[in-house]
Amino acid sequence: MTGKIERRVRLGALEVRLAADGARAERLRALAMPALGFLRLRRHNRVPGSASQNGAVASPGLRLPPAEPSSGYGDGGPKAAALWQEVARVRWYHTINLPHGIVTPGFVDRRPVVHRYGLPTDLGGKRCLDVGTWDGFWAFELERRGAAEVVGLDVDSPFDLDFPRLEKIRLKQQGPDRLRTAGIDTIGAGFSVAHAALRSSVKRVVCPIYEASAERLGQFDLILCSEVLEHLRDPQTALENLFSITRPGGQVLIAEPYNPELEWFGRNMSLFVGTTNNIGVWWEHSSRTLKKMMQVAGYVNVEEAARLDMDNKLGHFSKIVFRGHGPPSEPASHKLPDANEEQVHS
Amino acid sequence: MALMRAKKIHVLGVDLTLAMDARRAESLARSPLWQRVGKPSLQLLRRAARARRGGTNAVTNSYTGARGVDAVTLSLTPQAPRVRMAGDEAQASALRERVKRIAWYHTIDLPHGVTVQGVVDYRGQGDWHGLPPNLAGKRCLDVGTFDGFWAFEMENRGAAEVVGLDIESLADMDFPRRKRAALVEEAMQLRGTMDVGQGFNLAREILGSNVQRSLCNVYDLAPEKVGGLFDVVFISDVLVHLRDPQTAIENIFSVMNPGGVFLLTTAFDPSLDAFDAPLSEYHGTDYSWVWWSHSSKSLRRMLEVAGFNPIEELNRIRAANPLGEFHKIVLRGGVTG
């Protein structure tokens, strides 16, 4: 039986794709044999594997590679060996410097770009929040900068992550093995190892961002939200919740991947991925969409703090950091806008 | 990897797709050569091809007489006016008095020759919106029923049971938290009331309808909230007013019977379909309480992620209402198993 034919030819800037089924394909083949022969000669011009990419830029995600053995056991001392025993048991997302020269083998390494996120060098006296803390890299960094109190917000159960409902059902059916291969079976394990090793006083609070509120968490002078919004179907509600826990005079840093292919539109474009790329990404936003969402949530003077080209083990992606300011600081009697209002997600 | 602008042409049974890097295509489209030579000659070719196929496939749509180009299947059979019975003039004027006090959203034909004039007039467009002609034995849900036009339409088509899902007040709409007060004020000025049930209740009474109005936000929709599953779920003109359409669509999937049909009609942005990716534009309720305009590709993917299969496009049209001109699409999602 003759199947479908599909051809893809690159003519300069133009890409021509041709598809036909069954009998039609057969007739076409007979008619166009010489031309097809010519095209076959030019096969090397075809774009490999670009059919299913949908213009997606590789984004950091939840599917983690197995932990690699580190190059060594830190400084080689007995304490380093003991710590490594614990470190090696965890599949790390963040690369973190621990005592005794041990470095966690993370999926991402943000150490080289820490200084580019626009974080204040001195956070003395500030109450800070790290949203989606995972192994805690950013929370520990906020603490290192002198914050009076740091809270790391995260979920414990993989079923509190924002997956499509059918995907959650599938995950439940497939059991623990599936969770293990997705790298989401032991959320928080890395945090507790690093937390103990660093003798940190960061508080890890388990609360989905859709449920974050001033009643549950109090308010903060600085909120850092890095690579979280792309994993949410509803980033707007998340940003509204963050605004409700931003202290008057406080600020937020939203550090998110953006899709550079959407920048030239001059419109608030977003690409709906719907997590179909298997790494839990719902949306690829343009920088304009992210900025507009922050403004709609209530943040004022939203400014671009940095644009970064970054890597993780899946590839290269672009990231933008926006700084937004909370409500203006006023006397204590000032009522915070709508902090108590009901949420969209019950 | 790059975002592509793609044009699919169907010639002699072969799908031919021309694709180009989106940014490059954009600058080419703006170039004088394309504007003066390429585009006019393409239009000429297209017109010639259409003439050869025999006439134009443009149809007039009764929204406000706007021309739709792609909706070849639109059938515009106006509903037969209800029979006027002799001596009902007194009843008619009494009814007109009651009708007058309500700000109607839907245009609905009531008995005694009374027609209420709403913001939108969908009379005779049930087929275009994908409703099966015969709904006998079916349990149907109309999401965002408002004055109930579509719920009554499904009842007229013989549905065994119809539930109209709605919110109690316009203040329950999905507004941004910070702009809620301002938008509630705006809605109040626009309609004079926040209540959305007055029209429904009156029409239901006058029509002697058995449609049940169920107060439940679509974000909270679940089988136990609406007394079980449905064979047909209909939603029209709601999706763009939601910040989180995915959750709404997933909730709808959760109330579908196996073998059921989901009919989705919504405004969309066909210009975004020119690209090879599911694009959406974020508006953040800047106008008309609209959160997003989606491409049909985004909408299809949302249905797909929620679990609908197969997903078909039934119709699309350029439409207009008093707020302006826009494009509409009708998608049908099936539930296998």
C-alpha cells in the first residue's frame, strides 16, 4: 500500500511543505518522479526535525536527568565524604555550593548569573520570599545577603503542581515510577539536605501559589519569583496573589523565560504550549505579556532589570527579569487593596 | 526552531504549505515590491479562481448584516414567527410592559408576537453553532446562559433536560482583582443592573420552559454541582472573558458523558492562525472585559489538553455586534469511550 507522501524543501528563506495521501500521492509520484529525484539530491537542505517544534524555545522544566557523580568529594576530608553520601541520594535541580567544597550536581547552574538578577546587595532587615524554592538556591542567596527572614514557598506533593487534570490522573495510575522518571517524587529532599549543610534558617512553607495570601504567609519586602509562571496555566492569579503579599513600599522580581520569537510583534503575544512538550510548560510569553500581567496585577513602575541568555541541560533559552513595585508605603492605617478578596481558584 | 508564518493551500488534492521565518515574512509583507506587485497579483489570482469555482462564497450574517467570507455552511432560516392568536392584544401589551423593565442581552421571540430586543440576535443560527437538529433524550448544559436563548433553543430541539449555568451577578465575572470595583461600576452604567437572571426568569415563565438555571461559576463546575453528566455542553461568547480558559474547559470535560458533544463558539483572532504555532494575545481586560484573543490553534490545543477527541472546526465567520467587528469560530469536541 502506498502511504502518505510528505516533502519539505527549503528554497532560500522559503520553506515548502507538500503532503498528499494514497492514490493522489501515487499519481503525483509518477508525474513528478524527475523532480523528486532532483529534490532527493538536495535532501541535505532539509531542515531536520523542525516539524513538531512549534517554534518552542527549550525551557527549563521538570524532567530532570539522573544525578551525575560529581567530580570529587569536595575537599576530600571525612566530613566532605559524609555530606556527599547525603548529596548523592538527591536528584538536584539547583547547583549549590555547600560546605567542605561540595557542589550539588544540579540541573541548572545559576551561580554565574546571580549578580545579574537585580537583587539588592544588602537585604538587612528585609522579609523576603522565594517563590517555587525547590532546592532553595535563591532562598539561600537572599539569606546570604542579610535578609532578616526568608521564606521559601513550594509544594510537597507532585499533585499540587499545575498539570492538566488528565495528566494528574495518568500520573496517579502510573504510580511512583512515573513520578521518579519525571523527577518530581521527592520535592524538598534537596532543600532539606542543603538547609542542614548550610545551617540555614530559611523557612520552607508548603503552599501552592494559587492559594498564597497575606493571611497564610504575611507580607514581604522583597519577592523573587524565578521560572515559576511558565509552569502555570493561570499566571495572572499567581501575580495577583503575589501582589497581595507585597508590603507597601516592597518590590517583586519576576525572572521568567520569554520567547524571543514573539518580541517583534509589538503586541502582548503568548504561545500556548499546554504542557504538551512534557516539561510542564503551559505558556511561552513575550516580555510584553509578562509586563502587562504584572501591571494588571497591580504592580507599578514595572521595569526591565535584565535580559539574560541562559542554559540548562535541555538547551539554551532567554530570560527576562522585571522589577515591579508594590503599593506605595503609607501610614499603618492604610488599608491594603483587596488583600482579603476571594480568589478565582477555590 | 524559529516561529514560522505558514500558508496552507489545497491544490488538486495536495496540501501545499509555504512557510517562512515569521519576522522575515513580516518585513517582506511590508516591502513596496510585495505591496505593489506581489499582493495585487495574488488577489487577482484568487479572484479568478473564485470566479471559476462559480460565484462568491461570501454570505451575509444576521448579527448585523456583516459579511462573512468563510462561513459557507451558514444557514439562515429565520425561526417561523409564533402564531398570533386572536384577541391577544391585551396580553401582548401587558407582556410588553413587563419586558420593558429588563435590560435584555439576547433577542428572544416570546408569545403574543412580542420579541425582546437584546444586544445579540442569534435567532435561526442554532445549526450554524453546531446544535444537532434533534436533541431528543439528551441532557444538555448551556454555560453562561444569561437570558437563556441557547438553553431555550436546545429545549425547542427536544432535549430531555436543559440546565442553564450562570453567575448570580455581573460582579461575579472574572475581573482583575485590582480593577474589579471600576469594572463593576462600568457594568452598572452599561446595563443599569448587576442582575443577570431577570430576563431568564421572565422568558422562562412566559415560554413555559422547564430549563433549570443553576448558579455556579464555570471555574467551580463539577458533576456534583449540576446533578451529573451531560450529553451536550454548549458555550458561546464566554471564553474570551476568562483569564484561565483551560480550567473552564477541563471542568466542562469533567461533566461530559462518554460519547457526548462539546460545542464551543467564541471570538478569536484568525490573523494569528497565519503562524505555525498556537498563539494568543493577552489583553488583560483592557476592553470589553476581554482577557485574551486566541488563535484557533490555541483553542484546539486547549480542548486537546483537556481530553477532547476528535476536535473539529465547524464554522468561522466575520461577525459584528454593537461593540465592534470581530471573528468567531465554532469548534466541536468529542468525548471518546
